[in-house]
Amino acid sequence: MKKITLSALILIILLTSCGSSNNGELTGVLGRKKFFEPEPLEMAFIPAGNFMMGPSDQDAVFAMNSISKSVTVDAFWMDQTEITNNKYRQFVYYVRDSILRTKLGNAGVADREYFMVDDEGNVIEPNVINWEEKIDPDEETTKTTLEEMVYPPEESFNGKKQVDVRKLNYSYFWVDYQQASRAVYKYNDFERTGGKYEGKVTNIDGTRTDVKDRSSFIKHNIINVYPDTLCWIRDFTYSFNDPLASLYFWHPSFDDYPVVGVTWVQATAFSIWRTDYMNSALRKNDVPDVSSYRLPLETEWEYAARGGLDLSMYPWGGPYTRNYKGCFLANFKPLRGNYIDDGNVYAGKVGSYEPNEYGLYDMSGNVSEWTCCAFHPSAYIFQHDLQPNYEYNATPEDPPLMKRKVIRGGSWKDIAYFLQTSSRDYEYQDSTKPFVGFRNVRSYIGVN
């Protein structure tokens, strides 16, 4: 009798938790906490709005491939500055440390739990790194593993042991919603197809395979995360930039300078890591996940750069690159090559110039910035006017034309035309440049 009573009680609890009520009215699922999105550190809130996207002044290069178009953008958060060397270094160090801990975990160091275990002491599958476990550098296994992480003696310089950056590879996953959303991939009738999907999916290596199930749209990539420091030399022939190649990324003096030499693919991987890094911390505190960090849409970037000043040529609103005191308002190439006249020869420390009305720094000049969008000269014509976006996940087998990604903002080596909020340019997604960096955005969850 007690068992029946207990079962009935459990059933009542379950029904109540599902939102049932005695009067038959809908109340929604009970017990769900209200969500208040945590304000991200050093990011500015960009409210939803409408603006006129496209040229606000003359078409200096007579490209005639951009039109002015009224578009609407939803609310989002945006980094106040470009991602700095020090912030990107946190990503590099995470990859380095995760590789080390994985190696130590696979080596099975005695009395060390480098992988998470269950209540019975068994390693959880798949392996999850235990970041709380301390590493003892004096252990023999640890010493051997550390030796595997550095350059071999014949490649070392001045006898110093340095981490072999070629081994700093980050493994990550993402869902290809663009392919998954196509109607041809809908789950078909069980009696007609045996409960299978139809169609083929394009893989990251360019091959096409039959759609097996949902896992066919989960993509996996492994990419080296270390910036290409030699781009400083490669990009400028007959020009002495060797000190920047050897110092810019790792020296403390450049911690607050924008990271460069990062491909579009590396910037995307950083965004995925940053999302996981944030959501992992939120889950520990029983807080729901936030939206993914990502590269901005081209539309989002221009809308944010204008700072609410529609039809403005530059983020500061006026048509000139100097203030009333005659000082330059951004880091670019003024006066036919007088680089130093704006205060910097190369890229400068982020936030050195005044922000726009949204509190965003360096939206013009310093370094150009990757967006998530593929470049097409006529994109404004065929894109939607609500959250316009043109993406294409180029594979290694695609021609270079399909690997072009939009960059915005102009850089320290560009003339003033490229600093205009409407100016657009491109670089190839697998290229590294000493004048291209990036910043992240995060879609806002809530009422605008």
C-alpha cells in the first residue's frame, strides 16, 4: 500500500513540475529560473536599430559595387577593443597546458588525476581535463613529457628551451547550421526510406558524403593557434621589420597591442574556445549558457562603427581625420606616408584614441578586423535587409576566390579612405597579415 501511495505521489510531483495546474489553465513549466544575461567584461552593448548601410560619401576608387541600403540589426555585445596579444596569449597558453595535461593523463602518473573521475574513481569517458590537479615538474614522467613539448636541441637557439609552437594544435567542433537547414536534409518517412536522411553533406576537407544522421553536421577541425610572427617580414619586402617579428607577440611591452598574424580560421577557433571557456564557468554556477562569441557580421561591424551617427563618414562623426587641435583621430597612413604623424609607426596600443558613441575604440585604423562574412562585390544587392549576412565555409579545395573574407576598419598602413565606416576590403581566410586583427561579438539574449 505504501508503494502505491509513493508512486502516486511521484506522479503528482512530475505532473506538477511539467506545468500542470488544478484549474486546467496553462502556467508554463514551473521551477525555471529567470535568466539575466551577465554583462561581459570589456564589451559594449550595441542596441538594436536600423541604419543606412553603404557609402556615405564619394566612391574614391570608382568601384561602383556598393549601394546604400536600409538594414536592421539586432542587439549584441561587442569587444570595446581589438583582441590584444595578451588576451590571445591566454588562448595559446590554454592549448599548451591542455596538451601537457592530456599527455600526463595518458601517461598515467601515479597519484595524479589529470582527467576527471567519477565517484568510484574511474576516468570519465571521453576524457575531461582536471585543471585542479597540480603539476609537479620534478616528477620523472613530467620531465620527460616537458621535453617532448620543446624544440629539439638542434633547433634550439642560444641553448634556451622553448615550447615548440608547431605542436600547439587546438581541436574543436562546431555545428554547420547552414547545411543542416537545407530542406533536402529533412528526416524522411521511416516506411519509405527506413528512417534515413537523404542528400550529401560537404565535409571540411571538401569531400561529399551521404548524410548519416545529425552527426554529419557536426564539424571537427584541428588548427595550429600560434600567430604567424614572420608576417611582419614577409609582407613588406625591402623593409626592415625584424624586431617586430621577434618581439611583437610575446614581449610584455606589446601586451596591450592588437594581435596580428592570425588567420580568419584561427580567429574563428579563438571565438569557439572563448565560448566554451565562458559557458564552462557559468555551468559551474548553475547559470544557463550565453550566446556564442563569434566574429561580427559585416553589417554588425558597420552599424557599431557608426556609433548611432547615421550617414557619418568616420566613427567620430565628422568628415575629417583631425580634431580641432590638428591632432589625428586614428592610427593610419597620413600625409602620403608620414606614419609617425599620428603618434605610431606601426600598430599602436589599443584604446589610444577616443571611442565612438557606443564606447568602441579603434573602429577606424590601428588594425583592420576580420568579419565572419565571405566577400562578394554585389553582396549588398542580394542580401536580406534583416540581419544581412553572406557566409561561405570554404574548403581547402576551393579556389582562392571563394576564400575571401571581408575585413573592415582600415589599418596603420592604410590611407584615410579605408578608415571610412562604409569601406570594405578582403583578405583570404588562410592568410596572415601584420595589419589584420579581430574582435568578438555576442548576440544579446533578452529584451532590447
